[in-house]
Amino acid sequence: MEYRLLGQSGLKVSTLILGTMTFGGQGNFAKVGNTGIEEARRQIDMSLEAGVNMLDTADIYSNGASEEIIGQAIAGRRNKLLLATKARFPMREKGPNDRGLSRQHLIRACEDSLRRLGTDHIDLYWCHEWDGLTPVEEILRALDDLTRAGKIGYVGVSNFSGWHVMKMLGMAEAKGLTRPIAQQIYYSLQARDAEYELLPIAVDQGVGAVIWSPLAGGLLSGKYRRGKPEPEGTRRAAQWQEPPVRDVEALYDTIEKLVEIAEARGVTPAQVALAWLLTRPGVASVIVGARTEAQLADNLRAAELVLAPSEIATLEKVSRPPLLYPYWHQKATASERLSQADLALIGPHLT
């Protein structure tokens, strides 16, 4: 297992992080999985043995059940791993202040997560989604206070746009407040939208990218093939439609290349898809989760897979996103003065 610094911090995280959205299996999250306490313990054991040093959850996962299961499963070994959780969405109460990133909601959500996790601190606290109504300074001051109180170690943002991230960074610098070190984003061979803004920010501003749903909700696992029926027992069969698929034929083109490389290497398509992500600029770590121990064991082996340059190039080419404006114009007129952050997107189009 490799360990990488997370953004502009001294915190080292394993390149694979255990995701726990399956823990609990309540409400809509039952479509993703239904991992109970004993299986959760086994998954955590497997992850620790493989070198994983962080667990990722959220208060909203099964209405807090995921956090509660983690708290029970890590009792007595809290200091062996890093804990990351998130806040933004409403829990059981649905009042007007039971959602968002207001000071009132963030502090209450943090205290509730600490209680469910059975710990006195959260190592990485994510703002789970943008809140366009709460002033950014209010958000950052609440997070700064929680940091100074020792209740959270580091701050991250998730599902923010590029200008949202930059607004947070600008305000943190202007006011001397705690600066986000990481962004948790959706990014995979199925949809590389993050390359337009978010990965260049990761490179330029040092806000490390931590990837969720790296297998596109299972689409890149090798189970889905062109011309074959959709597999049963999957989250998509249960009508879990995240992430969306905008170009089915392009997806199958990518899957065919994944399968081709996997068969030639004697590995699985999932391992290839995960290993590819770890070669991308600005990516610090990838979150893997699983319904079963067998799936988790397969995903964890991706940490050992090193793709050849030709394999990386094949996958990059088949899934390459088009250059939107102003990037096609920059390619045409500014290619001699592009930074490493610019080249994270434009570089492959210059060859």
C-alpha cells in the first residue's frame, strides 16, 4: 500500500480508503448494501491488514447507522486508523435548520457524529455538499472553531464546483481560517468531468482529490457488457441511479478496453479501473466499498497493480472528455504557456 500526503498537509493517507456507505443498510441506502456489525468488523480487519489507514463515512448513511457500526467495530483500536465523516444533509429531524452548512447545523452535526462514532475527534470532516445560502465565512469559522477545539483535525469539501472550492480557499486565506486540504469528488473512467476544473485545482491549489464511486456504481466492474442483460442483485437493479450515464455506447467502449487489459494482465476490470485512477494528476486516494468480503478483497488488490504506460494511454484515449470552451481555445492559442494544472486536462489533447 502506498501512502500519499493529502493536499497541503502533513497527513498521509493510504491510496485506498474503506468506504462504509453499505454499513447499516437502512432506508434508501439498503439499495447499496446491508453490512451488519460482524461483517463490518471483518471488512475493517481486511482493510487494516492490507494497509488501509482511513475509514470514510457520513452522518446521513443509513441515518447514522453507518457511524454507529463503525464506532462499535473500532472500539479498542481507534488509534490504528483515521476517521472521516461528513455533514450537510438532514437526518431524522426535518426542521428548517436541520440541513446545510450553517454554524448551528455543522456544530450540532459534528457533536452527533462524535457520539455515534464513540470518539473525541474526527480526523477529516467533510462538507458533504455545497450550501449556497450560508455565507462562506460562517461555514469556515464554524469549522475553524471545531478544529481549534480539537474535535476535528482537517477540513475537506465534497461535491463542490470549481468556483465553490476557490471561494472557500479565498475566504480561508483572507480571514486566516482553517483551509480545506481535500476534495471528495466523483471521478471515474465512466465520467471524467472532474478534469475540467477540480483536478486542475487539486494540482494548482494543493486540495487533494479523494475519489468516490471509482467504479461508477459498479458499471466498471466487468459485470455490465454490451448486448448482455443487466446483472441482478446490483444497486442499479435496485434503481440506484447514481452516477448517471449520458452516453451508453461510450461507456461500453471503455468497458471493452478495461476487460481487454484485465484479461491480458490476469486481473479484474475493477482492479484496472482503480489502478488507472491512482495515476491521475491530483488524485491522493480512492474510496473502495463492497457488499461482500470477496468484492472488497478484489478491490484491495488494486493497490498492488501498476499499469504500463501503454495501458494508461489506451484507457485515457477511449474515455477522454472533449475540450469545452475555453479549453479548446487555450489548446489552439496558448499551448506554449500552460502550467502543470492546465496540462492535467489539456495535455493529452496536445499529443
